[in-house]
Amino acid sequence: MTTLRVHLRFPPEIVKRPIIHEIGHAFDIVTNIRRANITLEEGWADLEISGDSREIEKAVDTLRSWGVRVDPIEGDVIE
């Protein structure tokens, strides 16, 4: 099993959409929200994604195709 830590930034036009829920159901992955700040206008989340590396890659590609900025996080998410 692989774990990827990423920082997600949601554009205003999709901030109300349950993005993390959707990828958790669309792919064979487990998502763990470590930190987040979501408002009506914008949002970001630090997320751990665990599962098969191919499933994680497909989930990240899908997030990007929806307009979510996905950046890797180095080290532990919680300081």
C-alpha cells in the first residue's frame, strides 16, 4: 500500500462540490483529511491518500482534470 500526502487548492467554481468524497468512492483509495480550510469562496485541504499507486495516480489525475491544484507535501502534514 502506498500513501501520498498532497495539498489541494479548490477553485471558487467547485468549492461547494464534495470532491474528496467523490474520489474516495470513484477509486479504490482511502482519504484522510489532515487539515483544511473551506469557505464559500475558496478552499484548501491537506490530504493523505492511501491505496494502490495506480489508483492514487488515477485519483490525482481526476482531481487535476476537475480544476483542483494538487501539490505534493514533504514530511508530516501535522507539525
